[in-house]
Amino acid sequence: MQESTRIVRSTLTPVVAGTEMHSGPVFAAPYHAPGDPAGMPYTYARSHNPTWTELERVIANMESGVTASGEAYEAQAVVFASGMGAIAAVFGAVLRPGDAIVIPANSYYTARVLLREYFTQMGIEVRTVAAMGVDAVEAVTPLLAGAKLLWIESPSNPTMDVCDIAALCDAARAAGVLVAVDNTTPTALGQKPLALGADFSAASDTKSMTGHGDILLGHVAVRDAVLLAKIDQWRTLTGGILGPMEAWLALRSIPTLPLRLARTCENALAIAEFLATRSEVESVMYPGLKTHPGHAIALRQMTYFGPVVSFILKGQAAAEAFLNTAELLTDATSFGGMTTTAERRAKWGGDAVAGGFIRLSAGCEAIEDLLADLAQALDGLR
Ligand SMILES: *Cc1c(COP(=O)(O)O)cnc(C)c1O
């Protein structure tokens, strides 16, 4: 069966005549728990909730797959109130004083701030790699000795660098280092880190996974039962959990992921190809472009190249004028939604990008309209 069929049908309940086809949110704090609670699936909703269980089954199904050596595996997932909740859980469940983490400088900014402001203060060594692109294995290998965790983000947000996840996992395994991948941009439909050899697949499901700009959500997927228990325990102990309503909204959104991802990635490629023809654009970063340095690697490890296209215009003033003139590029942060958005990335600080750097997230609009709007906004820069 095609994966899209599996995902579209993944929120159906078992066929029992007269019962609902899709389950609704379960609002409860305590559950009936007479006698010995051992083995009861639900006792108190900070630990577990049936709507999370359903969402975790759906996401785990998408994270499951087949490794390069042909071994089929089943993933398990733990959902969090945001992508940062999921990332913090991996850091918190794995890192202890004296441990070292290897992380690229081009990975998600907030994750690096969390390490710098909190984890380094608690005796964790952060070994930063300038950028993980096509030569990441050479850059990372010398830093792996004695490390506990290797953090990977591919494609990286916002610069769309691509690194060879399987090769990095091989190098890490040889050094006895765990590997986590921030898989936000492609989603588990577009790329399966666990199949490529990672121990953790973490993601912000605020972006394409749910795709309607109405909830924050994150998850961590693993294959190993011990790692699963640690991540699950971290969530119960820290308690920053998502509500059943958010979990249910996610369950409504995920069956359209195959449609949304196909459309947004097709639009993103057309936009990237168009931008590459324009003299107002200094460079275009999209792994689906044949000219992208990581294209061959992306073809091997991704089934979709993602909705995000980054490009550089000639300076801050040009980028601001472009965004003001464009009518269909809603100026907002985040990505992976139904509507096309774009922003001048440097206005936020944090990422080392040029003043004219724009991160665009292709939506589901008709491509003719998007290309016409891009053309008129670029014409305005002449
Ligand atoms: C948005 C994002 C996050 C953080 O997710 P939130 O849901 O905003 O907490 C982490 N990693 C990447 C790559 C992201 O784009």
C-alpha cells in the first residue's frame, strides 16, 4: 500500500457498527482508578491521554519504515506541546553533566540558545560545527570522540543545507554516539531519520505536519524501548503537555499531509526554478534544484524536498520593498502552512544571514498566481 493511502486512512477508528468513524478529543484530568493502578493505561492525564495515544499511533506509523539493509521497523512516538518541548526532552533525557553534544551552528536557533543558556551551565559541553552541509562527515568526525549526542538538521532552517544523514549516523555509531535529527522541514513523510540510522527523530509539527497555522505541536520518535521510556518520563515529570483539543486538531490535519506536502513542494520547486532565472536574485537555496550542492544526497534520503525556499536579494532595502510589493507572500514567520508566507530573516537576529535573505514557504495556491506575483514584485526592484 502507498504511504499516502496509509496516512489518509490512519485516523479511522476500528469498524464497529454504530460507533464514530473518527474519535473526538477526550477531556479528562483523572480517570477511574480503583485498586492497584499498575497496568491501567490512563490514571491521570499529565502522564497519558487517549487522544495523545491516537495521535502518537498516527505519527509513529509515519516514522516507521525500512532501513537501508532492508529491515522493517516500527517506531514509537511521544507528543509534546511544541517542537521545542520535543527538542528539550531529547536534551533532558540524554545529557548529563560531563557529557558533550555536537551540534551545527546552522541548526534551529532556539535549540542552540537553550543549550547555551541552560545546559552548558549544568556542565554539558557544546561542540559546535560551523555548518553541516555536504562535507559534514569530515567536519563532524573529529568532534565525535567522547561525545554523547550528535544533533543533525537537514535540510537546515533557514539556509537549506543538506547533509548525508546515513553517513553521519554510521560515523556516530562507530564512535558510540547517539544521533538525533530535527526533521521539521521535510516531516516524516518527506524523510525518515530512523530508517537512515538515527536514534531520535524530533520535529516541530507546528509546521507542515499540521499545516493550518492554528496549533503548536512537537514529537519525538524512537525505535528503542529504553529511549522511549526516558522521553515519556521526561514529559510526565516536566508537565508542559499539550491539551486534548490540540491533539485532536492535529488528528484532523494529518490525513491531508500527503495532499498538502505534494502541492507545497511542487510549488516550492517551481518558485525556486523561477527565482533562479531572475537577475534580482543573488542566490536560491532549495534542495530540489539540480544546482543545489546537496541535491544528490537529498534525492537519496528525501521523498519530498520541503516547502521552504530561501533566496537572497540585493540588501535589506530590496528585500523590504519586495515583501511590501508582493500581494500573495504574507509577511509572517514559521512555514509549512496552506498559505504562502515569506519573511526577511535577518530582522529576527540569531541566524547569520544576509540583510536581503528571504525565507519563503510555498503554500497551496495556484502556481500561476504565485509566479505572477513574484514576477511583479521582482520587477518593482528594477
Ligand atoms: C519551528 C521549529 C522548531 C521549534 O518548534 P516550535 O513548535 O515552534 O516549538 C524546531 N526546529 C525547527 C527546524 C523549526 O523550524
